[in-house]
Amino acid sequence: MKIWVGAALLLVLVSLLIATAIPYRSEAVSFLHGDTRLAGDLLLPDASESALPVVIFVHGDGTVDRSCAGYYQPYFDALLAAGIGVFSWDKPGVGESEGNWLDQTMADRSAEVAAAVRYLRSRPEVDAKAIGLLGFSQAGWVMPQALAQDPDLAFGVFISTAIDWREQGDYLTRQRLASLGLSQQQLQESMAYNQALDQRLAQGMSYGEYQTYRGQHEPEFFQGSEMSPSRFRFAVNNMAADARRFLPHIRQPVLALFGDSDRNVDVQQSINEYKTHIQSDFSYRVYADVDHGLFKNQYFADQPKDSLWFWLKMIVLGAEGLAPGVDEDIAGWIQQR
């Protein structure tokens, strides 16, 4: 019975995708970042005879492919319908791309974006002066450097982005602990442990030392999970990431978008820091009743993001599952630039 239900859902999904597809040209392409070959898709609106603006999608954390498992599609559709091209690729070690994203620092990721920009500028279909960046969450530590180091990039769209790596981790941990219903004393003990661990990570502790410290000091009610060796290395290598270093050097217009129910990022802190440090044209918006991924609470509140049901709902709902009009807001803002 479950097999038939799954098959029916997939049939509905395919039908919806076919019915609502935006006409565009899709080309599977690859480019080099150092010795690493990265594979992705260049999507361009149909029937265009002039060089086009293109938006580069900069991924957030995790194992993300070129479509982010379908999450990007509403954004793709809105941009393509507005006459704007899209370029997105599989993270290193994901899909058809070589390498390993867990070996990267945020500076490495910024250099990867720069390599993608160079590739796009070699394409005659692309307007070399109209290439911009659109990134999610962890991209908030990638795009500021890319924009600051390349004044010919046209714009940046920041979605649910944080400022400082350790401050963001502290905020995320506090939100997680608050959801566990701990007492005030337990919360204080947990945060003190977390901050002490972060300090040791920043000082370059080994993986064995990390495991020993957790075993000896982690409160039982903290309910933390142990990082794998590769995730540990990734965290240690990026502990010092801070967007403030590059924000004052951005000269392009910037749009920042957030959800008011974000439990991952301190939205007000990000807005305040952007307003303080970005000297170029800066605007922002906070959408009501949506979370870190700009998903509507009415559909996705407390829905595990790694479940099949979440994935099916996300694909079937498309733009309807996101903050109202966010895809069109982004496309319209870029058109005005």
C-alpha cells in the first residue's frame, strides 16, 4: 500500500512540475577551481538574442547539489521569467563535482565563486557586467569577500545570513537548548560548557582532545551530538569567519531577507551589523511567519527537514511554501539594478 501511495505522489509531483515549468535553456557545464572540477547547470531564458544578466547561487551549509534538492526551483522560475539567467553547481564532492566541501574554508568558497564568475564572463550569452550573487545562510561568510574583492560584480542578495561564526553558533545552541525546556541553571551550565568548548576549538584542539573534553565536561542535559572527524576539521578551520571584515568594502547594492521565526540566525543582529558596516545601497526585509529557510510556518513548523514528507511538500508547494512573494521580490529587485 505504501508503495502505491508513494508512486501516486511521485506521479502528481511530476505532473505538477511539467505543468508549471518555465521555458528555458539548460546546459550542463563545468569549470575549474584550482585542480577541482565543479559541475553545474547554466539556465538561460528562451529566445533571448542579447547578453543576459546571470545570478550565481551560493549554497548554505551541508551536502547541497545544484538545485538544493528542488528548494531553489521557485527562485529559478521567478528569475528566468524575469529574463535573468541562473548558474548553480554541485558542492565539491556532491553530485558530479570533484573534491570535498568539508575541506573548504569560507575563503576557499569565496575563491570558488570567483572561479565561477570568471567562467561566466567567458560566455558570450552572459552580460559580464551584470553578474550577481544570491546566497543562503552560510553564504553570508562567502559573498562579502567575493563582492569586496570583485567590484565588477553587480549585486548581492543575502538570505538568512549571519555575521560571526562563533556568535551564530552560540545563538543556534541557545535556541536549541531553550526548546528543550531546561531550567535556568541548566541553561547557564550548558551555555558555559558550549562557550568553553568553542574557545578550545578556536585554539586548535585535536579531535581526540575534543572527544575527551566532551566526555568529561558535557552536561547530560546538553544533548549534543558528536561531530565526525571531517565535520570537526571543517568547524575548526572556520571558527574565525566574520563577515565584518569585508562588509565595509562592498560597493554593490545589497538586499538582505530574513524570516521572523529564524532559530538559526539572530536576525536583528545581522540587520544591525549590515546597516552599520555596508556603505553601499542596502535594503532588507523580514517576512512574517517563516523560518530560516523562508518556509511558511503553517506548512513546515517543526517538520524535520530530512524527511521524505518534507521534501515532497517542498516540491509540490513550490513558491506557495515560501515567504509570500519572496521569489518575485528578489527578481524585481534585481531587475531594478
